[in-house]
Amino acid sequence: MAKFNLNQLLSGKSLNVSESDTTGQPALLKIVSLSIFDLIPSEDNFYSVENIAELKASIELFGVKQNLTVKPLDNGKYEIIVGHRRHRACIELVNEGKTDFEYVPCSIENDSDEIMKNILLIMTNSTNRQLTDWEKMKQAEELRKYFEILKKRERLPGRVRDLVAEVLNTSPTQVARMDAISNNLIDDLKEAFKEGNLGLSAAYELSGLPEEKQKEAFDEYKEKSGLSLNDVKEIKQETAPPSVENDPKKIKLTRDFKNMDVPEKVDAAINFLKFNRSKIFQTGQDMKIYKFIVEALEDYKLYN
């Protein structure tokens, strides 16, 4: 299968260079100095600009060492594509009377393609600093949206999830876990996840529960001021699959397949395979087949 290459996709629209010269090599963008008061944060930026004390101290000592990337607006201002935290740090320094930090180095991105602009924002933030699990999930969520459009427009090879995973330098399985949280976790638990009071693994396990059980889990979360992964596993154990008797030694469908909807059938099949794995599959190649079948079923449930 052809391998996705973002740089190739962006050829002619390089994120750090202007038009290519006659040798085919891109020429460097001119860096200009702009006032922080002429820079407008992008509405598409979902990354935190809090907790910048360390960055602020570094800028005060050494200056802004990495230019911001901006895009001109019709009103003479510039929208920030990359560099929101540096912008915030300089604003705070200027507000403290340190006016030397009013002007910051910026490279101007003239590409009008909003999708490319937003992918640039995500790519830069994914490598420049430590992200919260919430921010990582939002990255995957946003990239999926953009790549679904690009896949049709540019005929990109491979699955969208694989493209997202490659850009974020993570596994497709991890992307699927974040997708499950984004698509299935109730809003109250998402807020707990966003605040950092619910870990990624716990959030993922909760996302597989029915909505009513998630609401009950949120009530328990409020009582305990948090939920650990073990807490969530105990909640899941109390929730028997709707179509399978919850006994690993004796798996029996409690009603006919024809009376189940598709998600129930998938749950029943996955539980059956998991509980009977050692009986049906041998170590080695069989286990690879087992993992493939279970992943395919989980993917079907997630994306259909």
C-alpha cells in the first residue's frame, strides 16, 4: 500500500518555505517583526495557553527563539497559526512593563487553504510540548475531520485512522481509543477527562458503557472526586453484556441473534471470542488472526 507523505501532499504549499526556486528547492520565507497587538489567536486553536511561567521566563532571558507563523487578515491584523503560547507569554511580559517584547518574529503563511492551516497548527503543537490526554484526543478528532476531506480531494492512500496515527506519531489502536472517547463518552465525563481528573484508559473503558451506566459512573466520580481505572473496571464487571451470559466458563446467548441490533451482535461476538480464546486459537499465527478478528469487529462497531 502506498505510504502517506504529508510533505509530498504539501509540496508547493510548504509550511516553512515560499515558492520553490529554479533548482526545485524551496526558498526560505522572509521573517518579519510584528507587534503582538496585531496578532489575533486562531479560533481553531484548542490547545491550552495556561501554565506558561517557564516559557515566559525563557523568553525574558533569551528572547523569542522560534518565529510564530501567522496569516494576514483583511483588517490588517494577522491570525496566529502557530505560536499561541509564545504570543501569550509576550503579552504578559509587556503588561508587566517589559516593552522590549512587543515585537516578535513571524513568518507569514499566505496559503488560503484552511485545512492545511489547521493541520499545521496540530503538527507543530504535537511535537513542541507535552500535551494532555484531552489535547491529544482533540488532535485526533480534528485531524480525522480534515483527512476525511483530504482523502476524497487528494485521493490519499490508506485508512483515515492510519493517516492520523502517522501524523501524531502514535499507533492506530491508540487513535481508535481516542475516537471512542470522543464519540461515545457523555459530556460530564468528557469534562472530567478534559480537567485531567479522569485518565485516558479509564475514559476509554467508560466510553464502552451504555449512557445510563456512564451517568451512574459520573455520580460515583462526584462522590469520590475522581475515578481510577480499577474503579471503572469494577463498574464494567457489574454491567453484563446485553446478549451474553457473563460467565467465561459458560458463554450462552440469552436470546436469538435475529432479535439483536448490530452493536449487540458485535458485543456478543467479541465476548464469545475473548472468553473462548484459548479453546479456539493456538499461540502463534492463530493469535494474530484472533487479534485481527476482534479489532475488525471493534472497528465496525466504532465507525458504523
